[in-house]
Amino acid sequence: MSTFRKALVQLHIFVFLAGLTGPLGYLIKLNGLVLVFYRILITVLCLWVIALFKEKKHQYSLTTQLSLLGTGMIIAMHWVCFYQSIKLANVSIALVCFSSTSLFTSLLEPLWEKGKIKGVEILISSLSLLGIYLIFHFDTQYRLGILVGLCSSLFAAIFTIINKRFTHQIDIQTIQSYEMTGGLLFLIPFIILYAIKTKFNLIGLLPTSMDWFWLSILAIACTVWSTHLMLSALKQISAFTLNVTLNLEPVYGILLAFILFNEHKQLGISFYAGIICIIISVVIQMRRVVKQKTV
């Protein structure tokens, strides 16, 4: 298998695992902030244990280390907004909002890389945006959840673009370890403030036994493994291609939400029209990538 095709396989496995994060977030009975804190905590512990068995890596400058920690903060904000969107709306709505990541990427990546904005990428991304608009315009009870979900997508676009550059300079293990540590350090003050606000209510702060089970799957399979796949794929593909393909995440997640939580009973025809627009945008970009064999 060529390096390019291997990257595409890694990309789609990553997207499938990403699709599990929404249903898992619904199953975990914690608010978005506390949920993400435990997700990152378990992830950091796993990564540093793995690091003990790895050969010693290169030493990086303080500037690089701080940049990685800062990127981890952006990832943490992305996750908090994503899971809060689920709590404010539902799994399907939060996942559909995530599809706007490709639009944000098509606008931000050229600015970051000092290149030109590509009209075809804007058109492809606009299909996803149209899908979100259809849902936003007609399903008014979900508007706050949609707005929070769009913030999540913006943060996702930013850290993906940054990570694209990191993957060509830094080994994947180091990227993961520093970014997750940065996210954990960023969330600790907010967790302390939340604990004070809720008067240290253990029901809201401590996961149940089932919460720990789902959090472990979320951290190990959907964070440690999936992030490794994503960063490996970014060595061969663009941030835009990754984020357009991530538009399939709602498809996987929504199918699971339909099966597990009967969310299809909550959604109208506008939702299905919107999801069709999103699927079309993914198909078009995948055809472009495979045909050109360049990303």
C-alpha cells in the first residue's frame, strides 16, 4: 500500500472513531467541562505511560514546547464546546455543526500558510454550511446548541492547521503528550472554579462507574489511538482534506444516535436535507483528492 493510500485509510479510521465521541459524550452523565477534564486526564496518563517504554526523543526548544501546550488549550476549548453543544441540543445537531470545520479551514489555512484562498474549496465547504443553515433556520429550539457547536468547529479548524505544520517537525508522540498536557493544565483552574461554584457537589464532579467505563473508551480509543492516526495522516494530506472528510463524522455518529437514542424522532425534514448537503461535499472532495493524488 502506498504512503498516500495508507494515509487515507488512517484518515477514515480516525473519522469513524471521531464519530463515536458524540454518542459516548451523551452516555457520560457529566457536563461538558467536567467530561473533557476527565477525558484529557486519562489521555495524559496513558500517553506518559507509553512514553516510558519509548526510546528517548529529540529535545525541543522552549518556544516549541509552549506552542504545543498552547495548541492543547485550543483542543480543550474545542472539546468543551462540542460536548456542551450535545448537552444543549443533541448528538446529531452537535455533529452536524462540526461539519462547518471545513469552511473555517478553507478560509484560515491560506492565511496561515500565506497562500491563496481556493474558490473550489469555498464552494465545497459552502455545501456543508448550507446543510447547517437548513437545520438552524427550521429547528429553532437548537439554536444555542448550534452556536456553541460552531465555536467548537472554529477551534477544530485552528488546531488542525497548526498541527499540520507540527507533523513535519516533531514526532507524533511528543505532539500528543504536550498538547494533552496543555489542555489539562488549561482546564484545571476552570474545574476548581466549577467545584467552588457547585460547593464541591461530588455528584457533578465525580464520574459514576459507568462514566469511568465510557470515559476510558473515549480516552484510549477515541483520543490516544485516533489522534495518532490523524497526525500520521496529516503528514500526507492537507488540513482542508482532513476536515472535509471529518464531515463524515456526523454520519457515523448520527446513525449511532438514531439506533441508541431514537433521535430520529426529534428531527424534521430540514435535518435530512442538511445532512444530504454535507455528504455531497465529502464525496466531491474525496473524488478530487483521489483523482489528483495530491493533497
